Amino acid sequence: MTNNSLMLSLLIGLLPLTHIAHAKPYQPALHQPVKLNSLAQQKQYIRQIYAEVNNNLGSYQLTNIDNHGHSTEGGVIKFYTDQNQIRLIEEIYYGETGKYSLQYYFANNDLYFVFEQTVRYNAPISFDTPSLGMEAFDIKKSKIAENRYYFYNGSMIQWLDEDKQSVSPNNSRYINKQNQLLRAVENALRQR
């Protein structure tokens, strides 16, 4: 286990639960800790985790924390837990001209996948009629950018950018993004 995954595991295990809500019955996990050598095997495993988490969202315990200090229109951090283990953290930040969200997927207290989405509105949400040479706000005219980050053994193994192109791990942006995401998930965990 790397230092990053050890730190995340410790942070997850030590944080207390607050507000809890239940929905449908729990379905058991389909995975056990596995050593996979190829990128293709690792990504297939991560996709299984992603599907499992999304299929079981209704059975997880949900904790919502308001996070207003980080954006103009407010924000929320949602923690989805299964038997006191984090499965998903979702950060959503609202602004006058867009919305930003991060979803962190976990299995066995290890981070495996991050989905990042930036929505840029065509105009500020307060522009309900054309004004100052700008068109009125129309959610259908928003531009959406998505990035996908795959993690295995505490390190990012692949980054697919908004064009779904793989960013080279030798690129300094890649290392900086990995470190930024690991810090961001640690900060989210501290909010819990």
C-alpha cells in the first residue's frame, strides 16, 4: 500500500458518521482486493467498482454537508457509505455562470476513480432575459467538459481528458493533477 492510499484509508476509517438515510436493501460487494498487472485489467476492475457503486447508491448511507464557502451559489459534499466504508464522495459547487462537480469512487477504502464535470452556462443564471448584449440563460446551451481519472494502488494510472484522449503520465500536468486530486479528496474527507 502506498503512502497516499494508506493516508486515505486512515482518514476514511477515523472519521465519524453524521446524518444517515436508508433506501433499498444492500447488495454485497462483487470485489475483493486484487493484484492486476495490465492497464486493461485494472480499468476493467475499476469499471466494475464504478458500476457496483452506482447500482447500489440507494442502499448506502448518505451524509450531506453544506459547503458554502467555496462558490458563489453554494455547494454540497455528499458521502455515501456502506457499513462505515466510503463508497462515493460527491462534491458539487454552484456558481452564477456554471457548476463544478467531482465524484470520488472507493472500494476497500481505496480511491479508484474520479469523475470531474464542469458545466459552463451560456449566460449567468440571473439573466432571464437578454441583457447587456448577452443572451438569456438557457441550460440547454451549456457547455460540458468531463475528465476521467483512474487510480490503482494509490496512484493515477490513466487520465482521459475532455476529448476522451489519454494524457501522458510523463506530462507534468499529469503529476500535478494526480496530486491535486489526492489533496482534494483528503480535504473532502476532513469535512465529514
